[in-house]
Amino acid sequence: MLRLMVFLVMFATAPPALAEEARLDELFAALKTADESSWEAIEDRIWAEWSESGSAAMDLLLERGRSAMAADAPQAAVEHLTALVENAPDFAEGWNARATAYFQLGLYGPALADIARALALEPRHFGALSGLAVILEETGALERAARVYGAALAIHPRRPDLREALDRLEAELRGKSI
């Protein structure tokens, strides 16, 4: 009886990270079975989960970084997002967002390093995988890009741009092998 009570207390006071992980697990399961009318809402909920660091100050840095990218100011975005990842190194979306800013600057090395960190923290990050595939494609690593698009598509089977990119690359690779 005491063990059961201890277990219940531990479960009831589970850290927010565990609750977030459980919500993400549910959303990713729903994403795999989503139809054409529901996948975008599920994707939006995943992005919303990914965008919450647990700190209002860190969320503000993410917002500022994204706003700077939208305003075509990737260097300013890198500055905001560097402050974010330095202060919240376990926040995968901070790394992914900074990778995007580095990509906008044409700095593929730093972008790849940040993508690797984002994926180490959240292996299901289809946005980071997509970014990796784009960089691989732009640098001529077409077979590797196709594999990464395939991995992203396995996580997010309804995303049309992933399917189109994979189909295009597979057709291109078939044409080269003839």
C-alpha cells in the first residue's frame, strides 16, 4: 500500500517535461493517422508545444528571433536565438530556430550543428529534419537528402512539401542512374 501511495504521489507531481512529452506523443500518434482535414491543426499544436520553453523570458527570445527572421534580419535573429540557446540549452526549438537563421545567412556549418543539437533533443522534429534535407540537397548530397526527407515523412506523413521533395529527388536520382 505504501508503494502504491508513493507511486501515485510521484505520478501526480510528475515534472512538466513529462507531461509535455506525453502530449507530444499523443500528437505525433494523431499526426500519423490524420486525414487531409485534420493534419494541419495537429501540426500547429505540435509547433505550439515545441515553442513553449517553460520560461516567459525564453519564449520572448524565441518570438524576437522569429520576428527578426520574418523581417529579413537573420543576424539580429541569431543574436536573440544565441541568447536563448545559451540560457535554455535543452530547448530544442531554440536550436532549430537558430539553425534557420544561420541558413538564411548562408552559414551551413553552424546551421547543421544547431540542427544536430535540435534533433538530439527532439528526434521527431520534422522541421529540423526538413532543414537538414534542404541543406543536403543544396550541397549536392541528393541521396542523403532523400533519406532525410523520407525520415521526416515517416514522422509527418501528411506534409505535402515533404512528399513533393522526396518524389522530386527520387525522380532526379533515377534519372542520374540511367
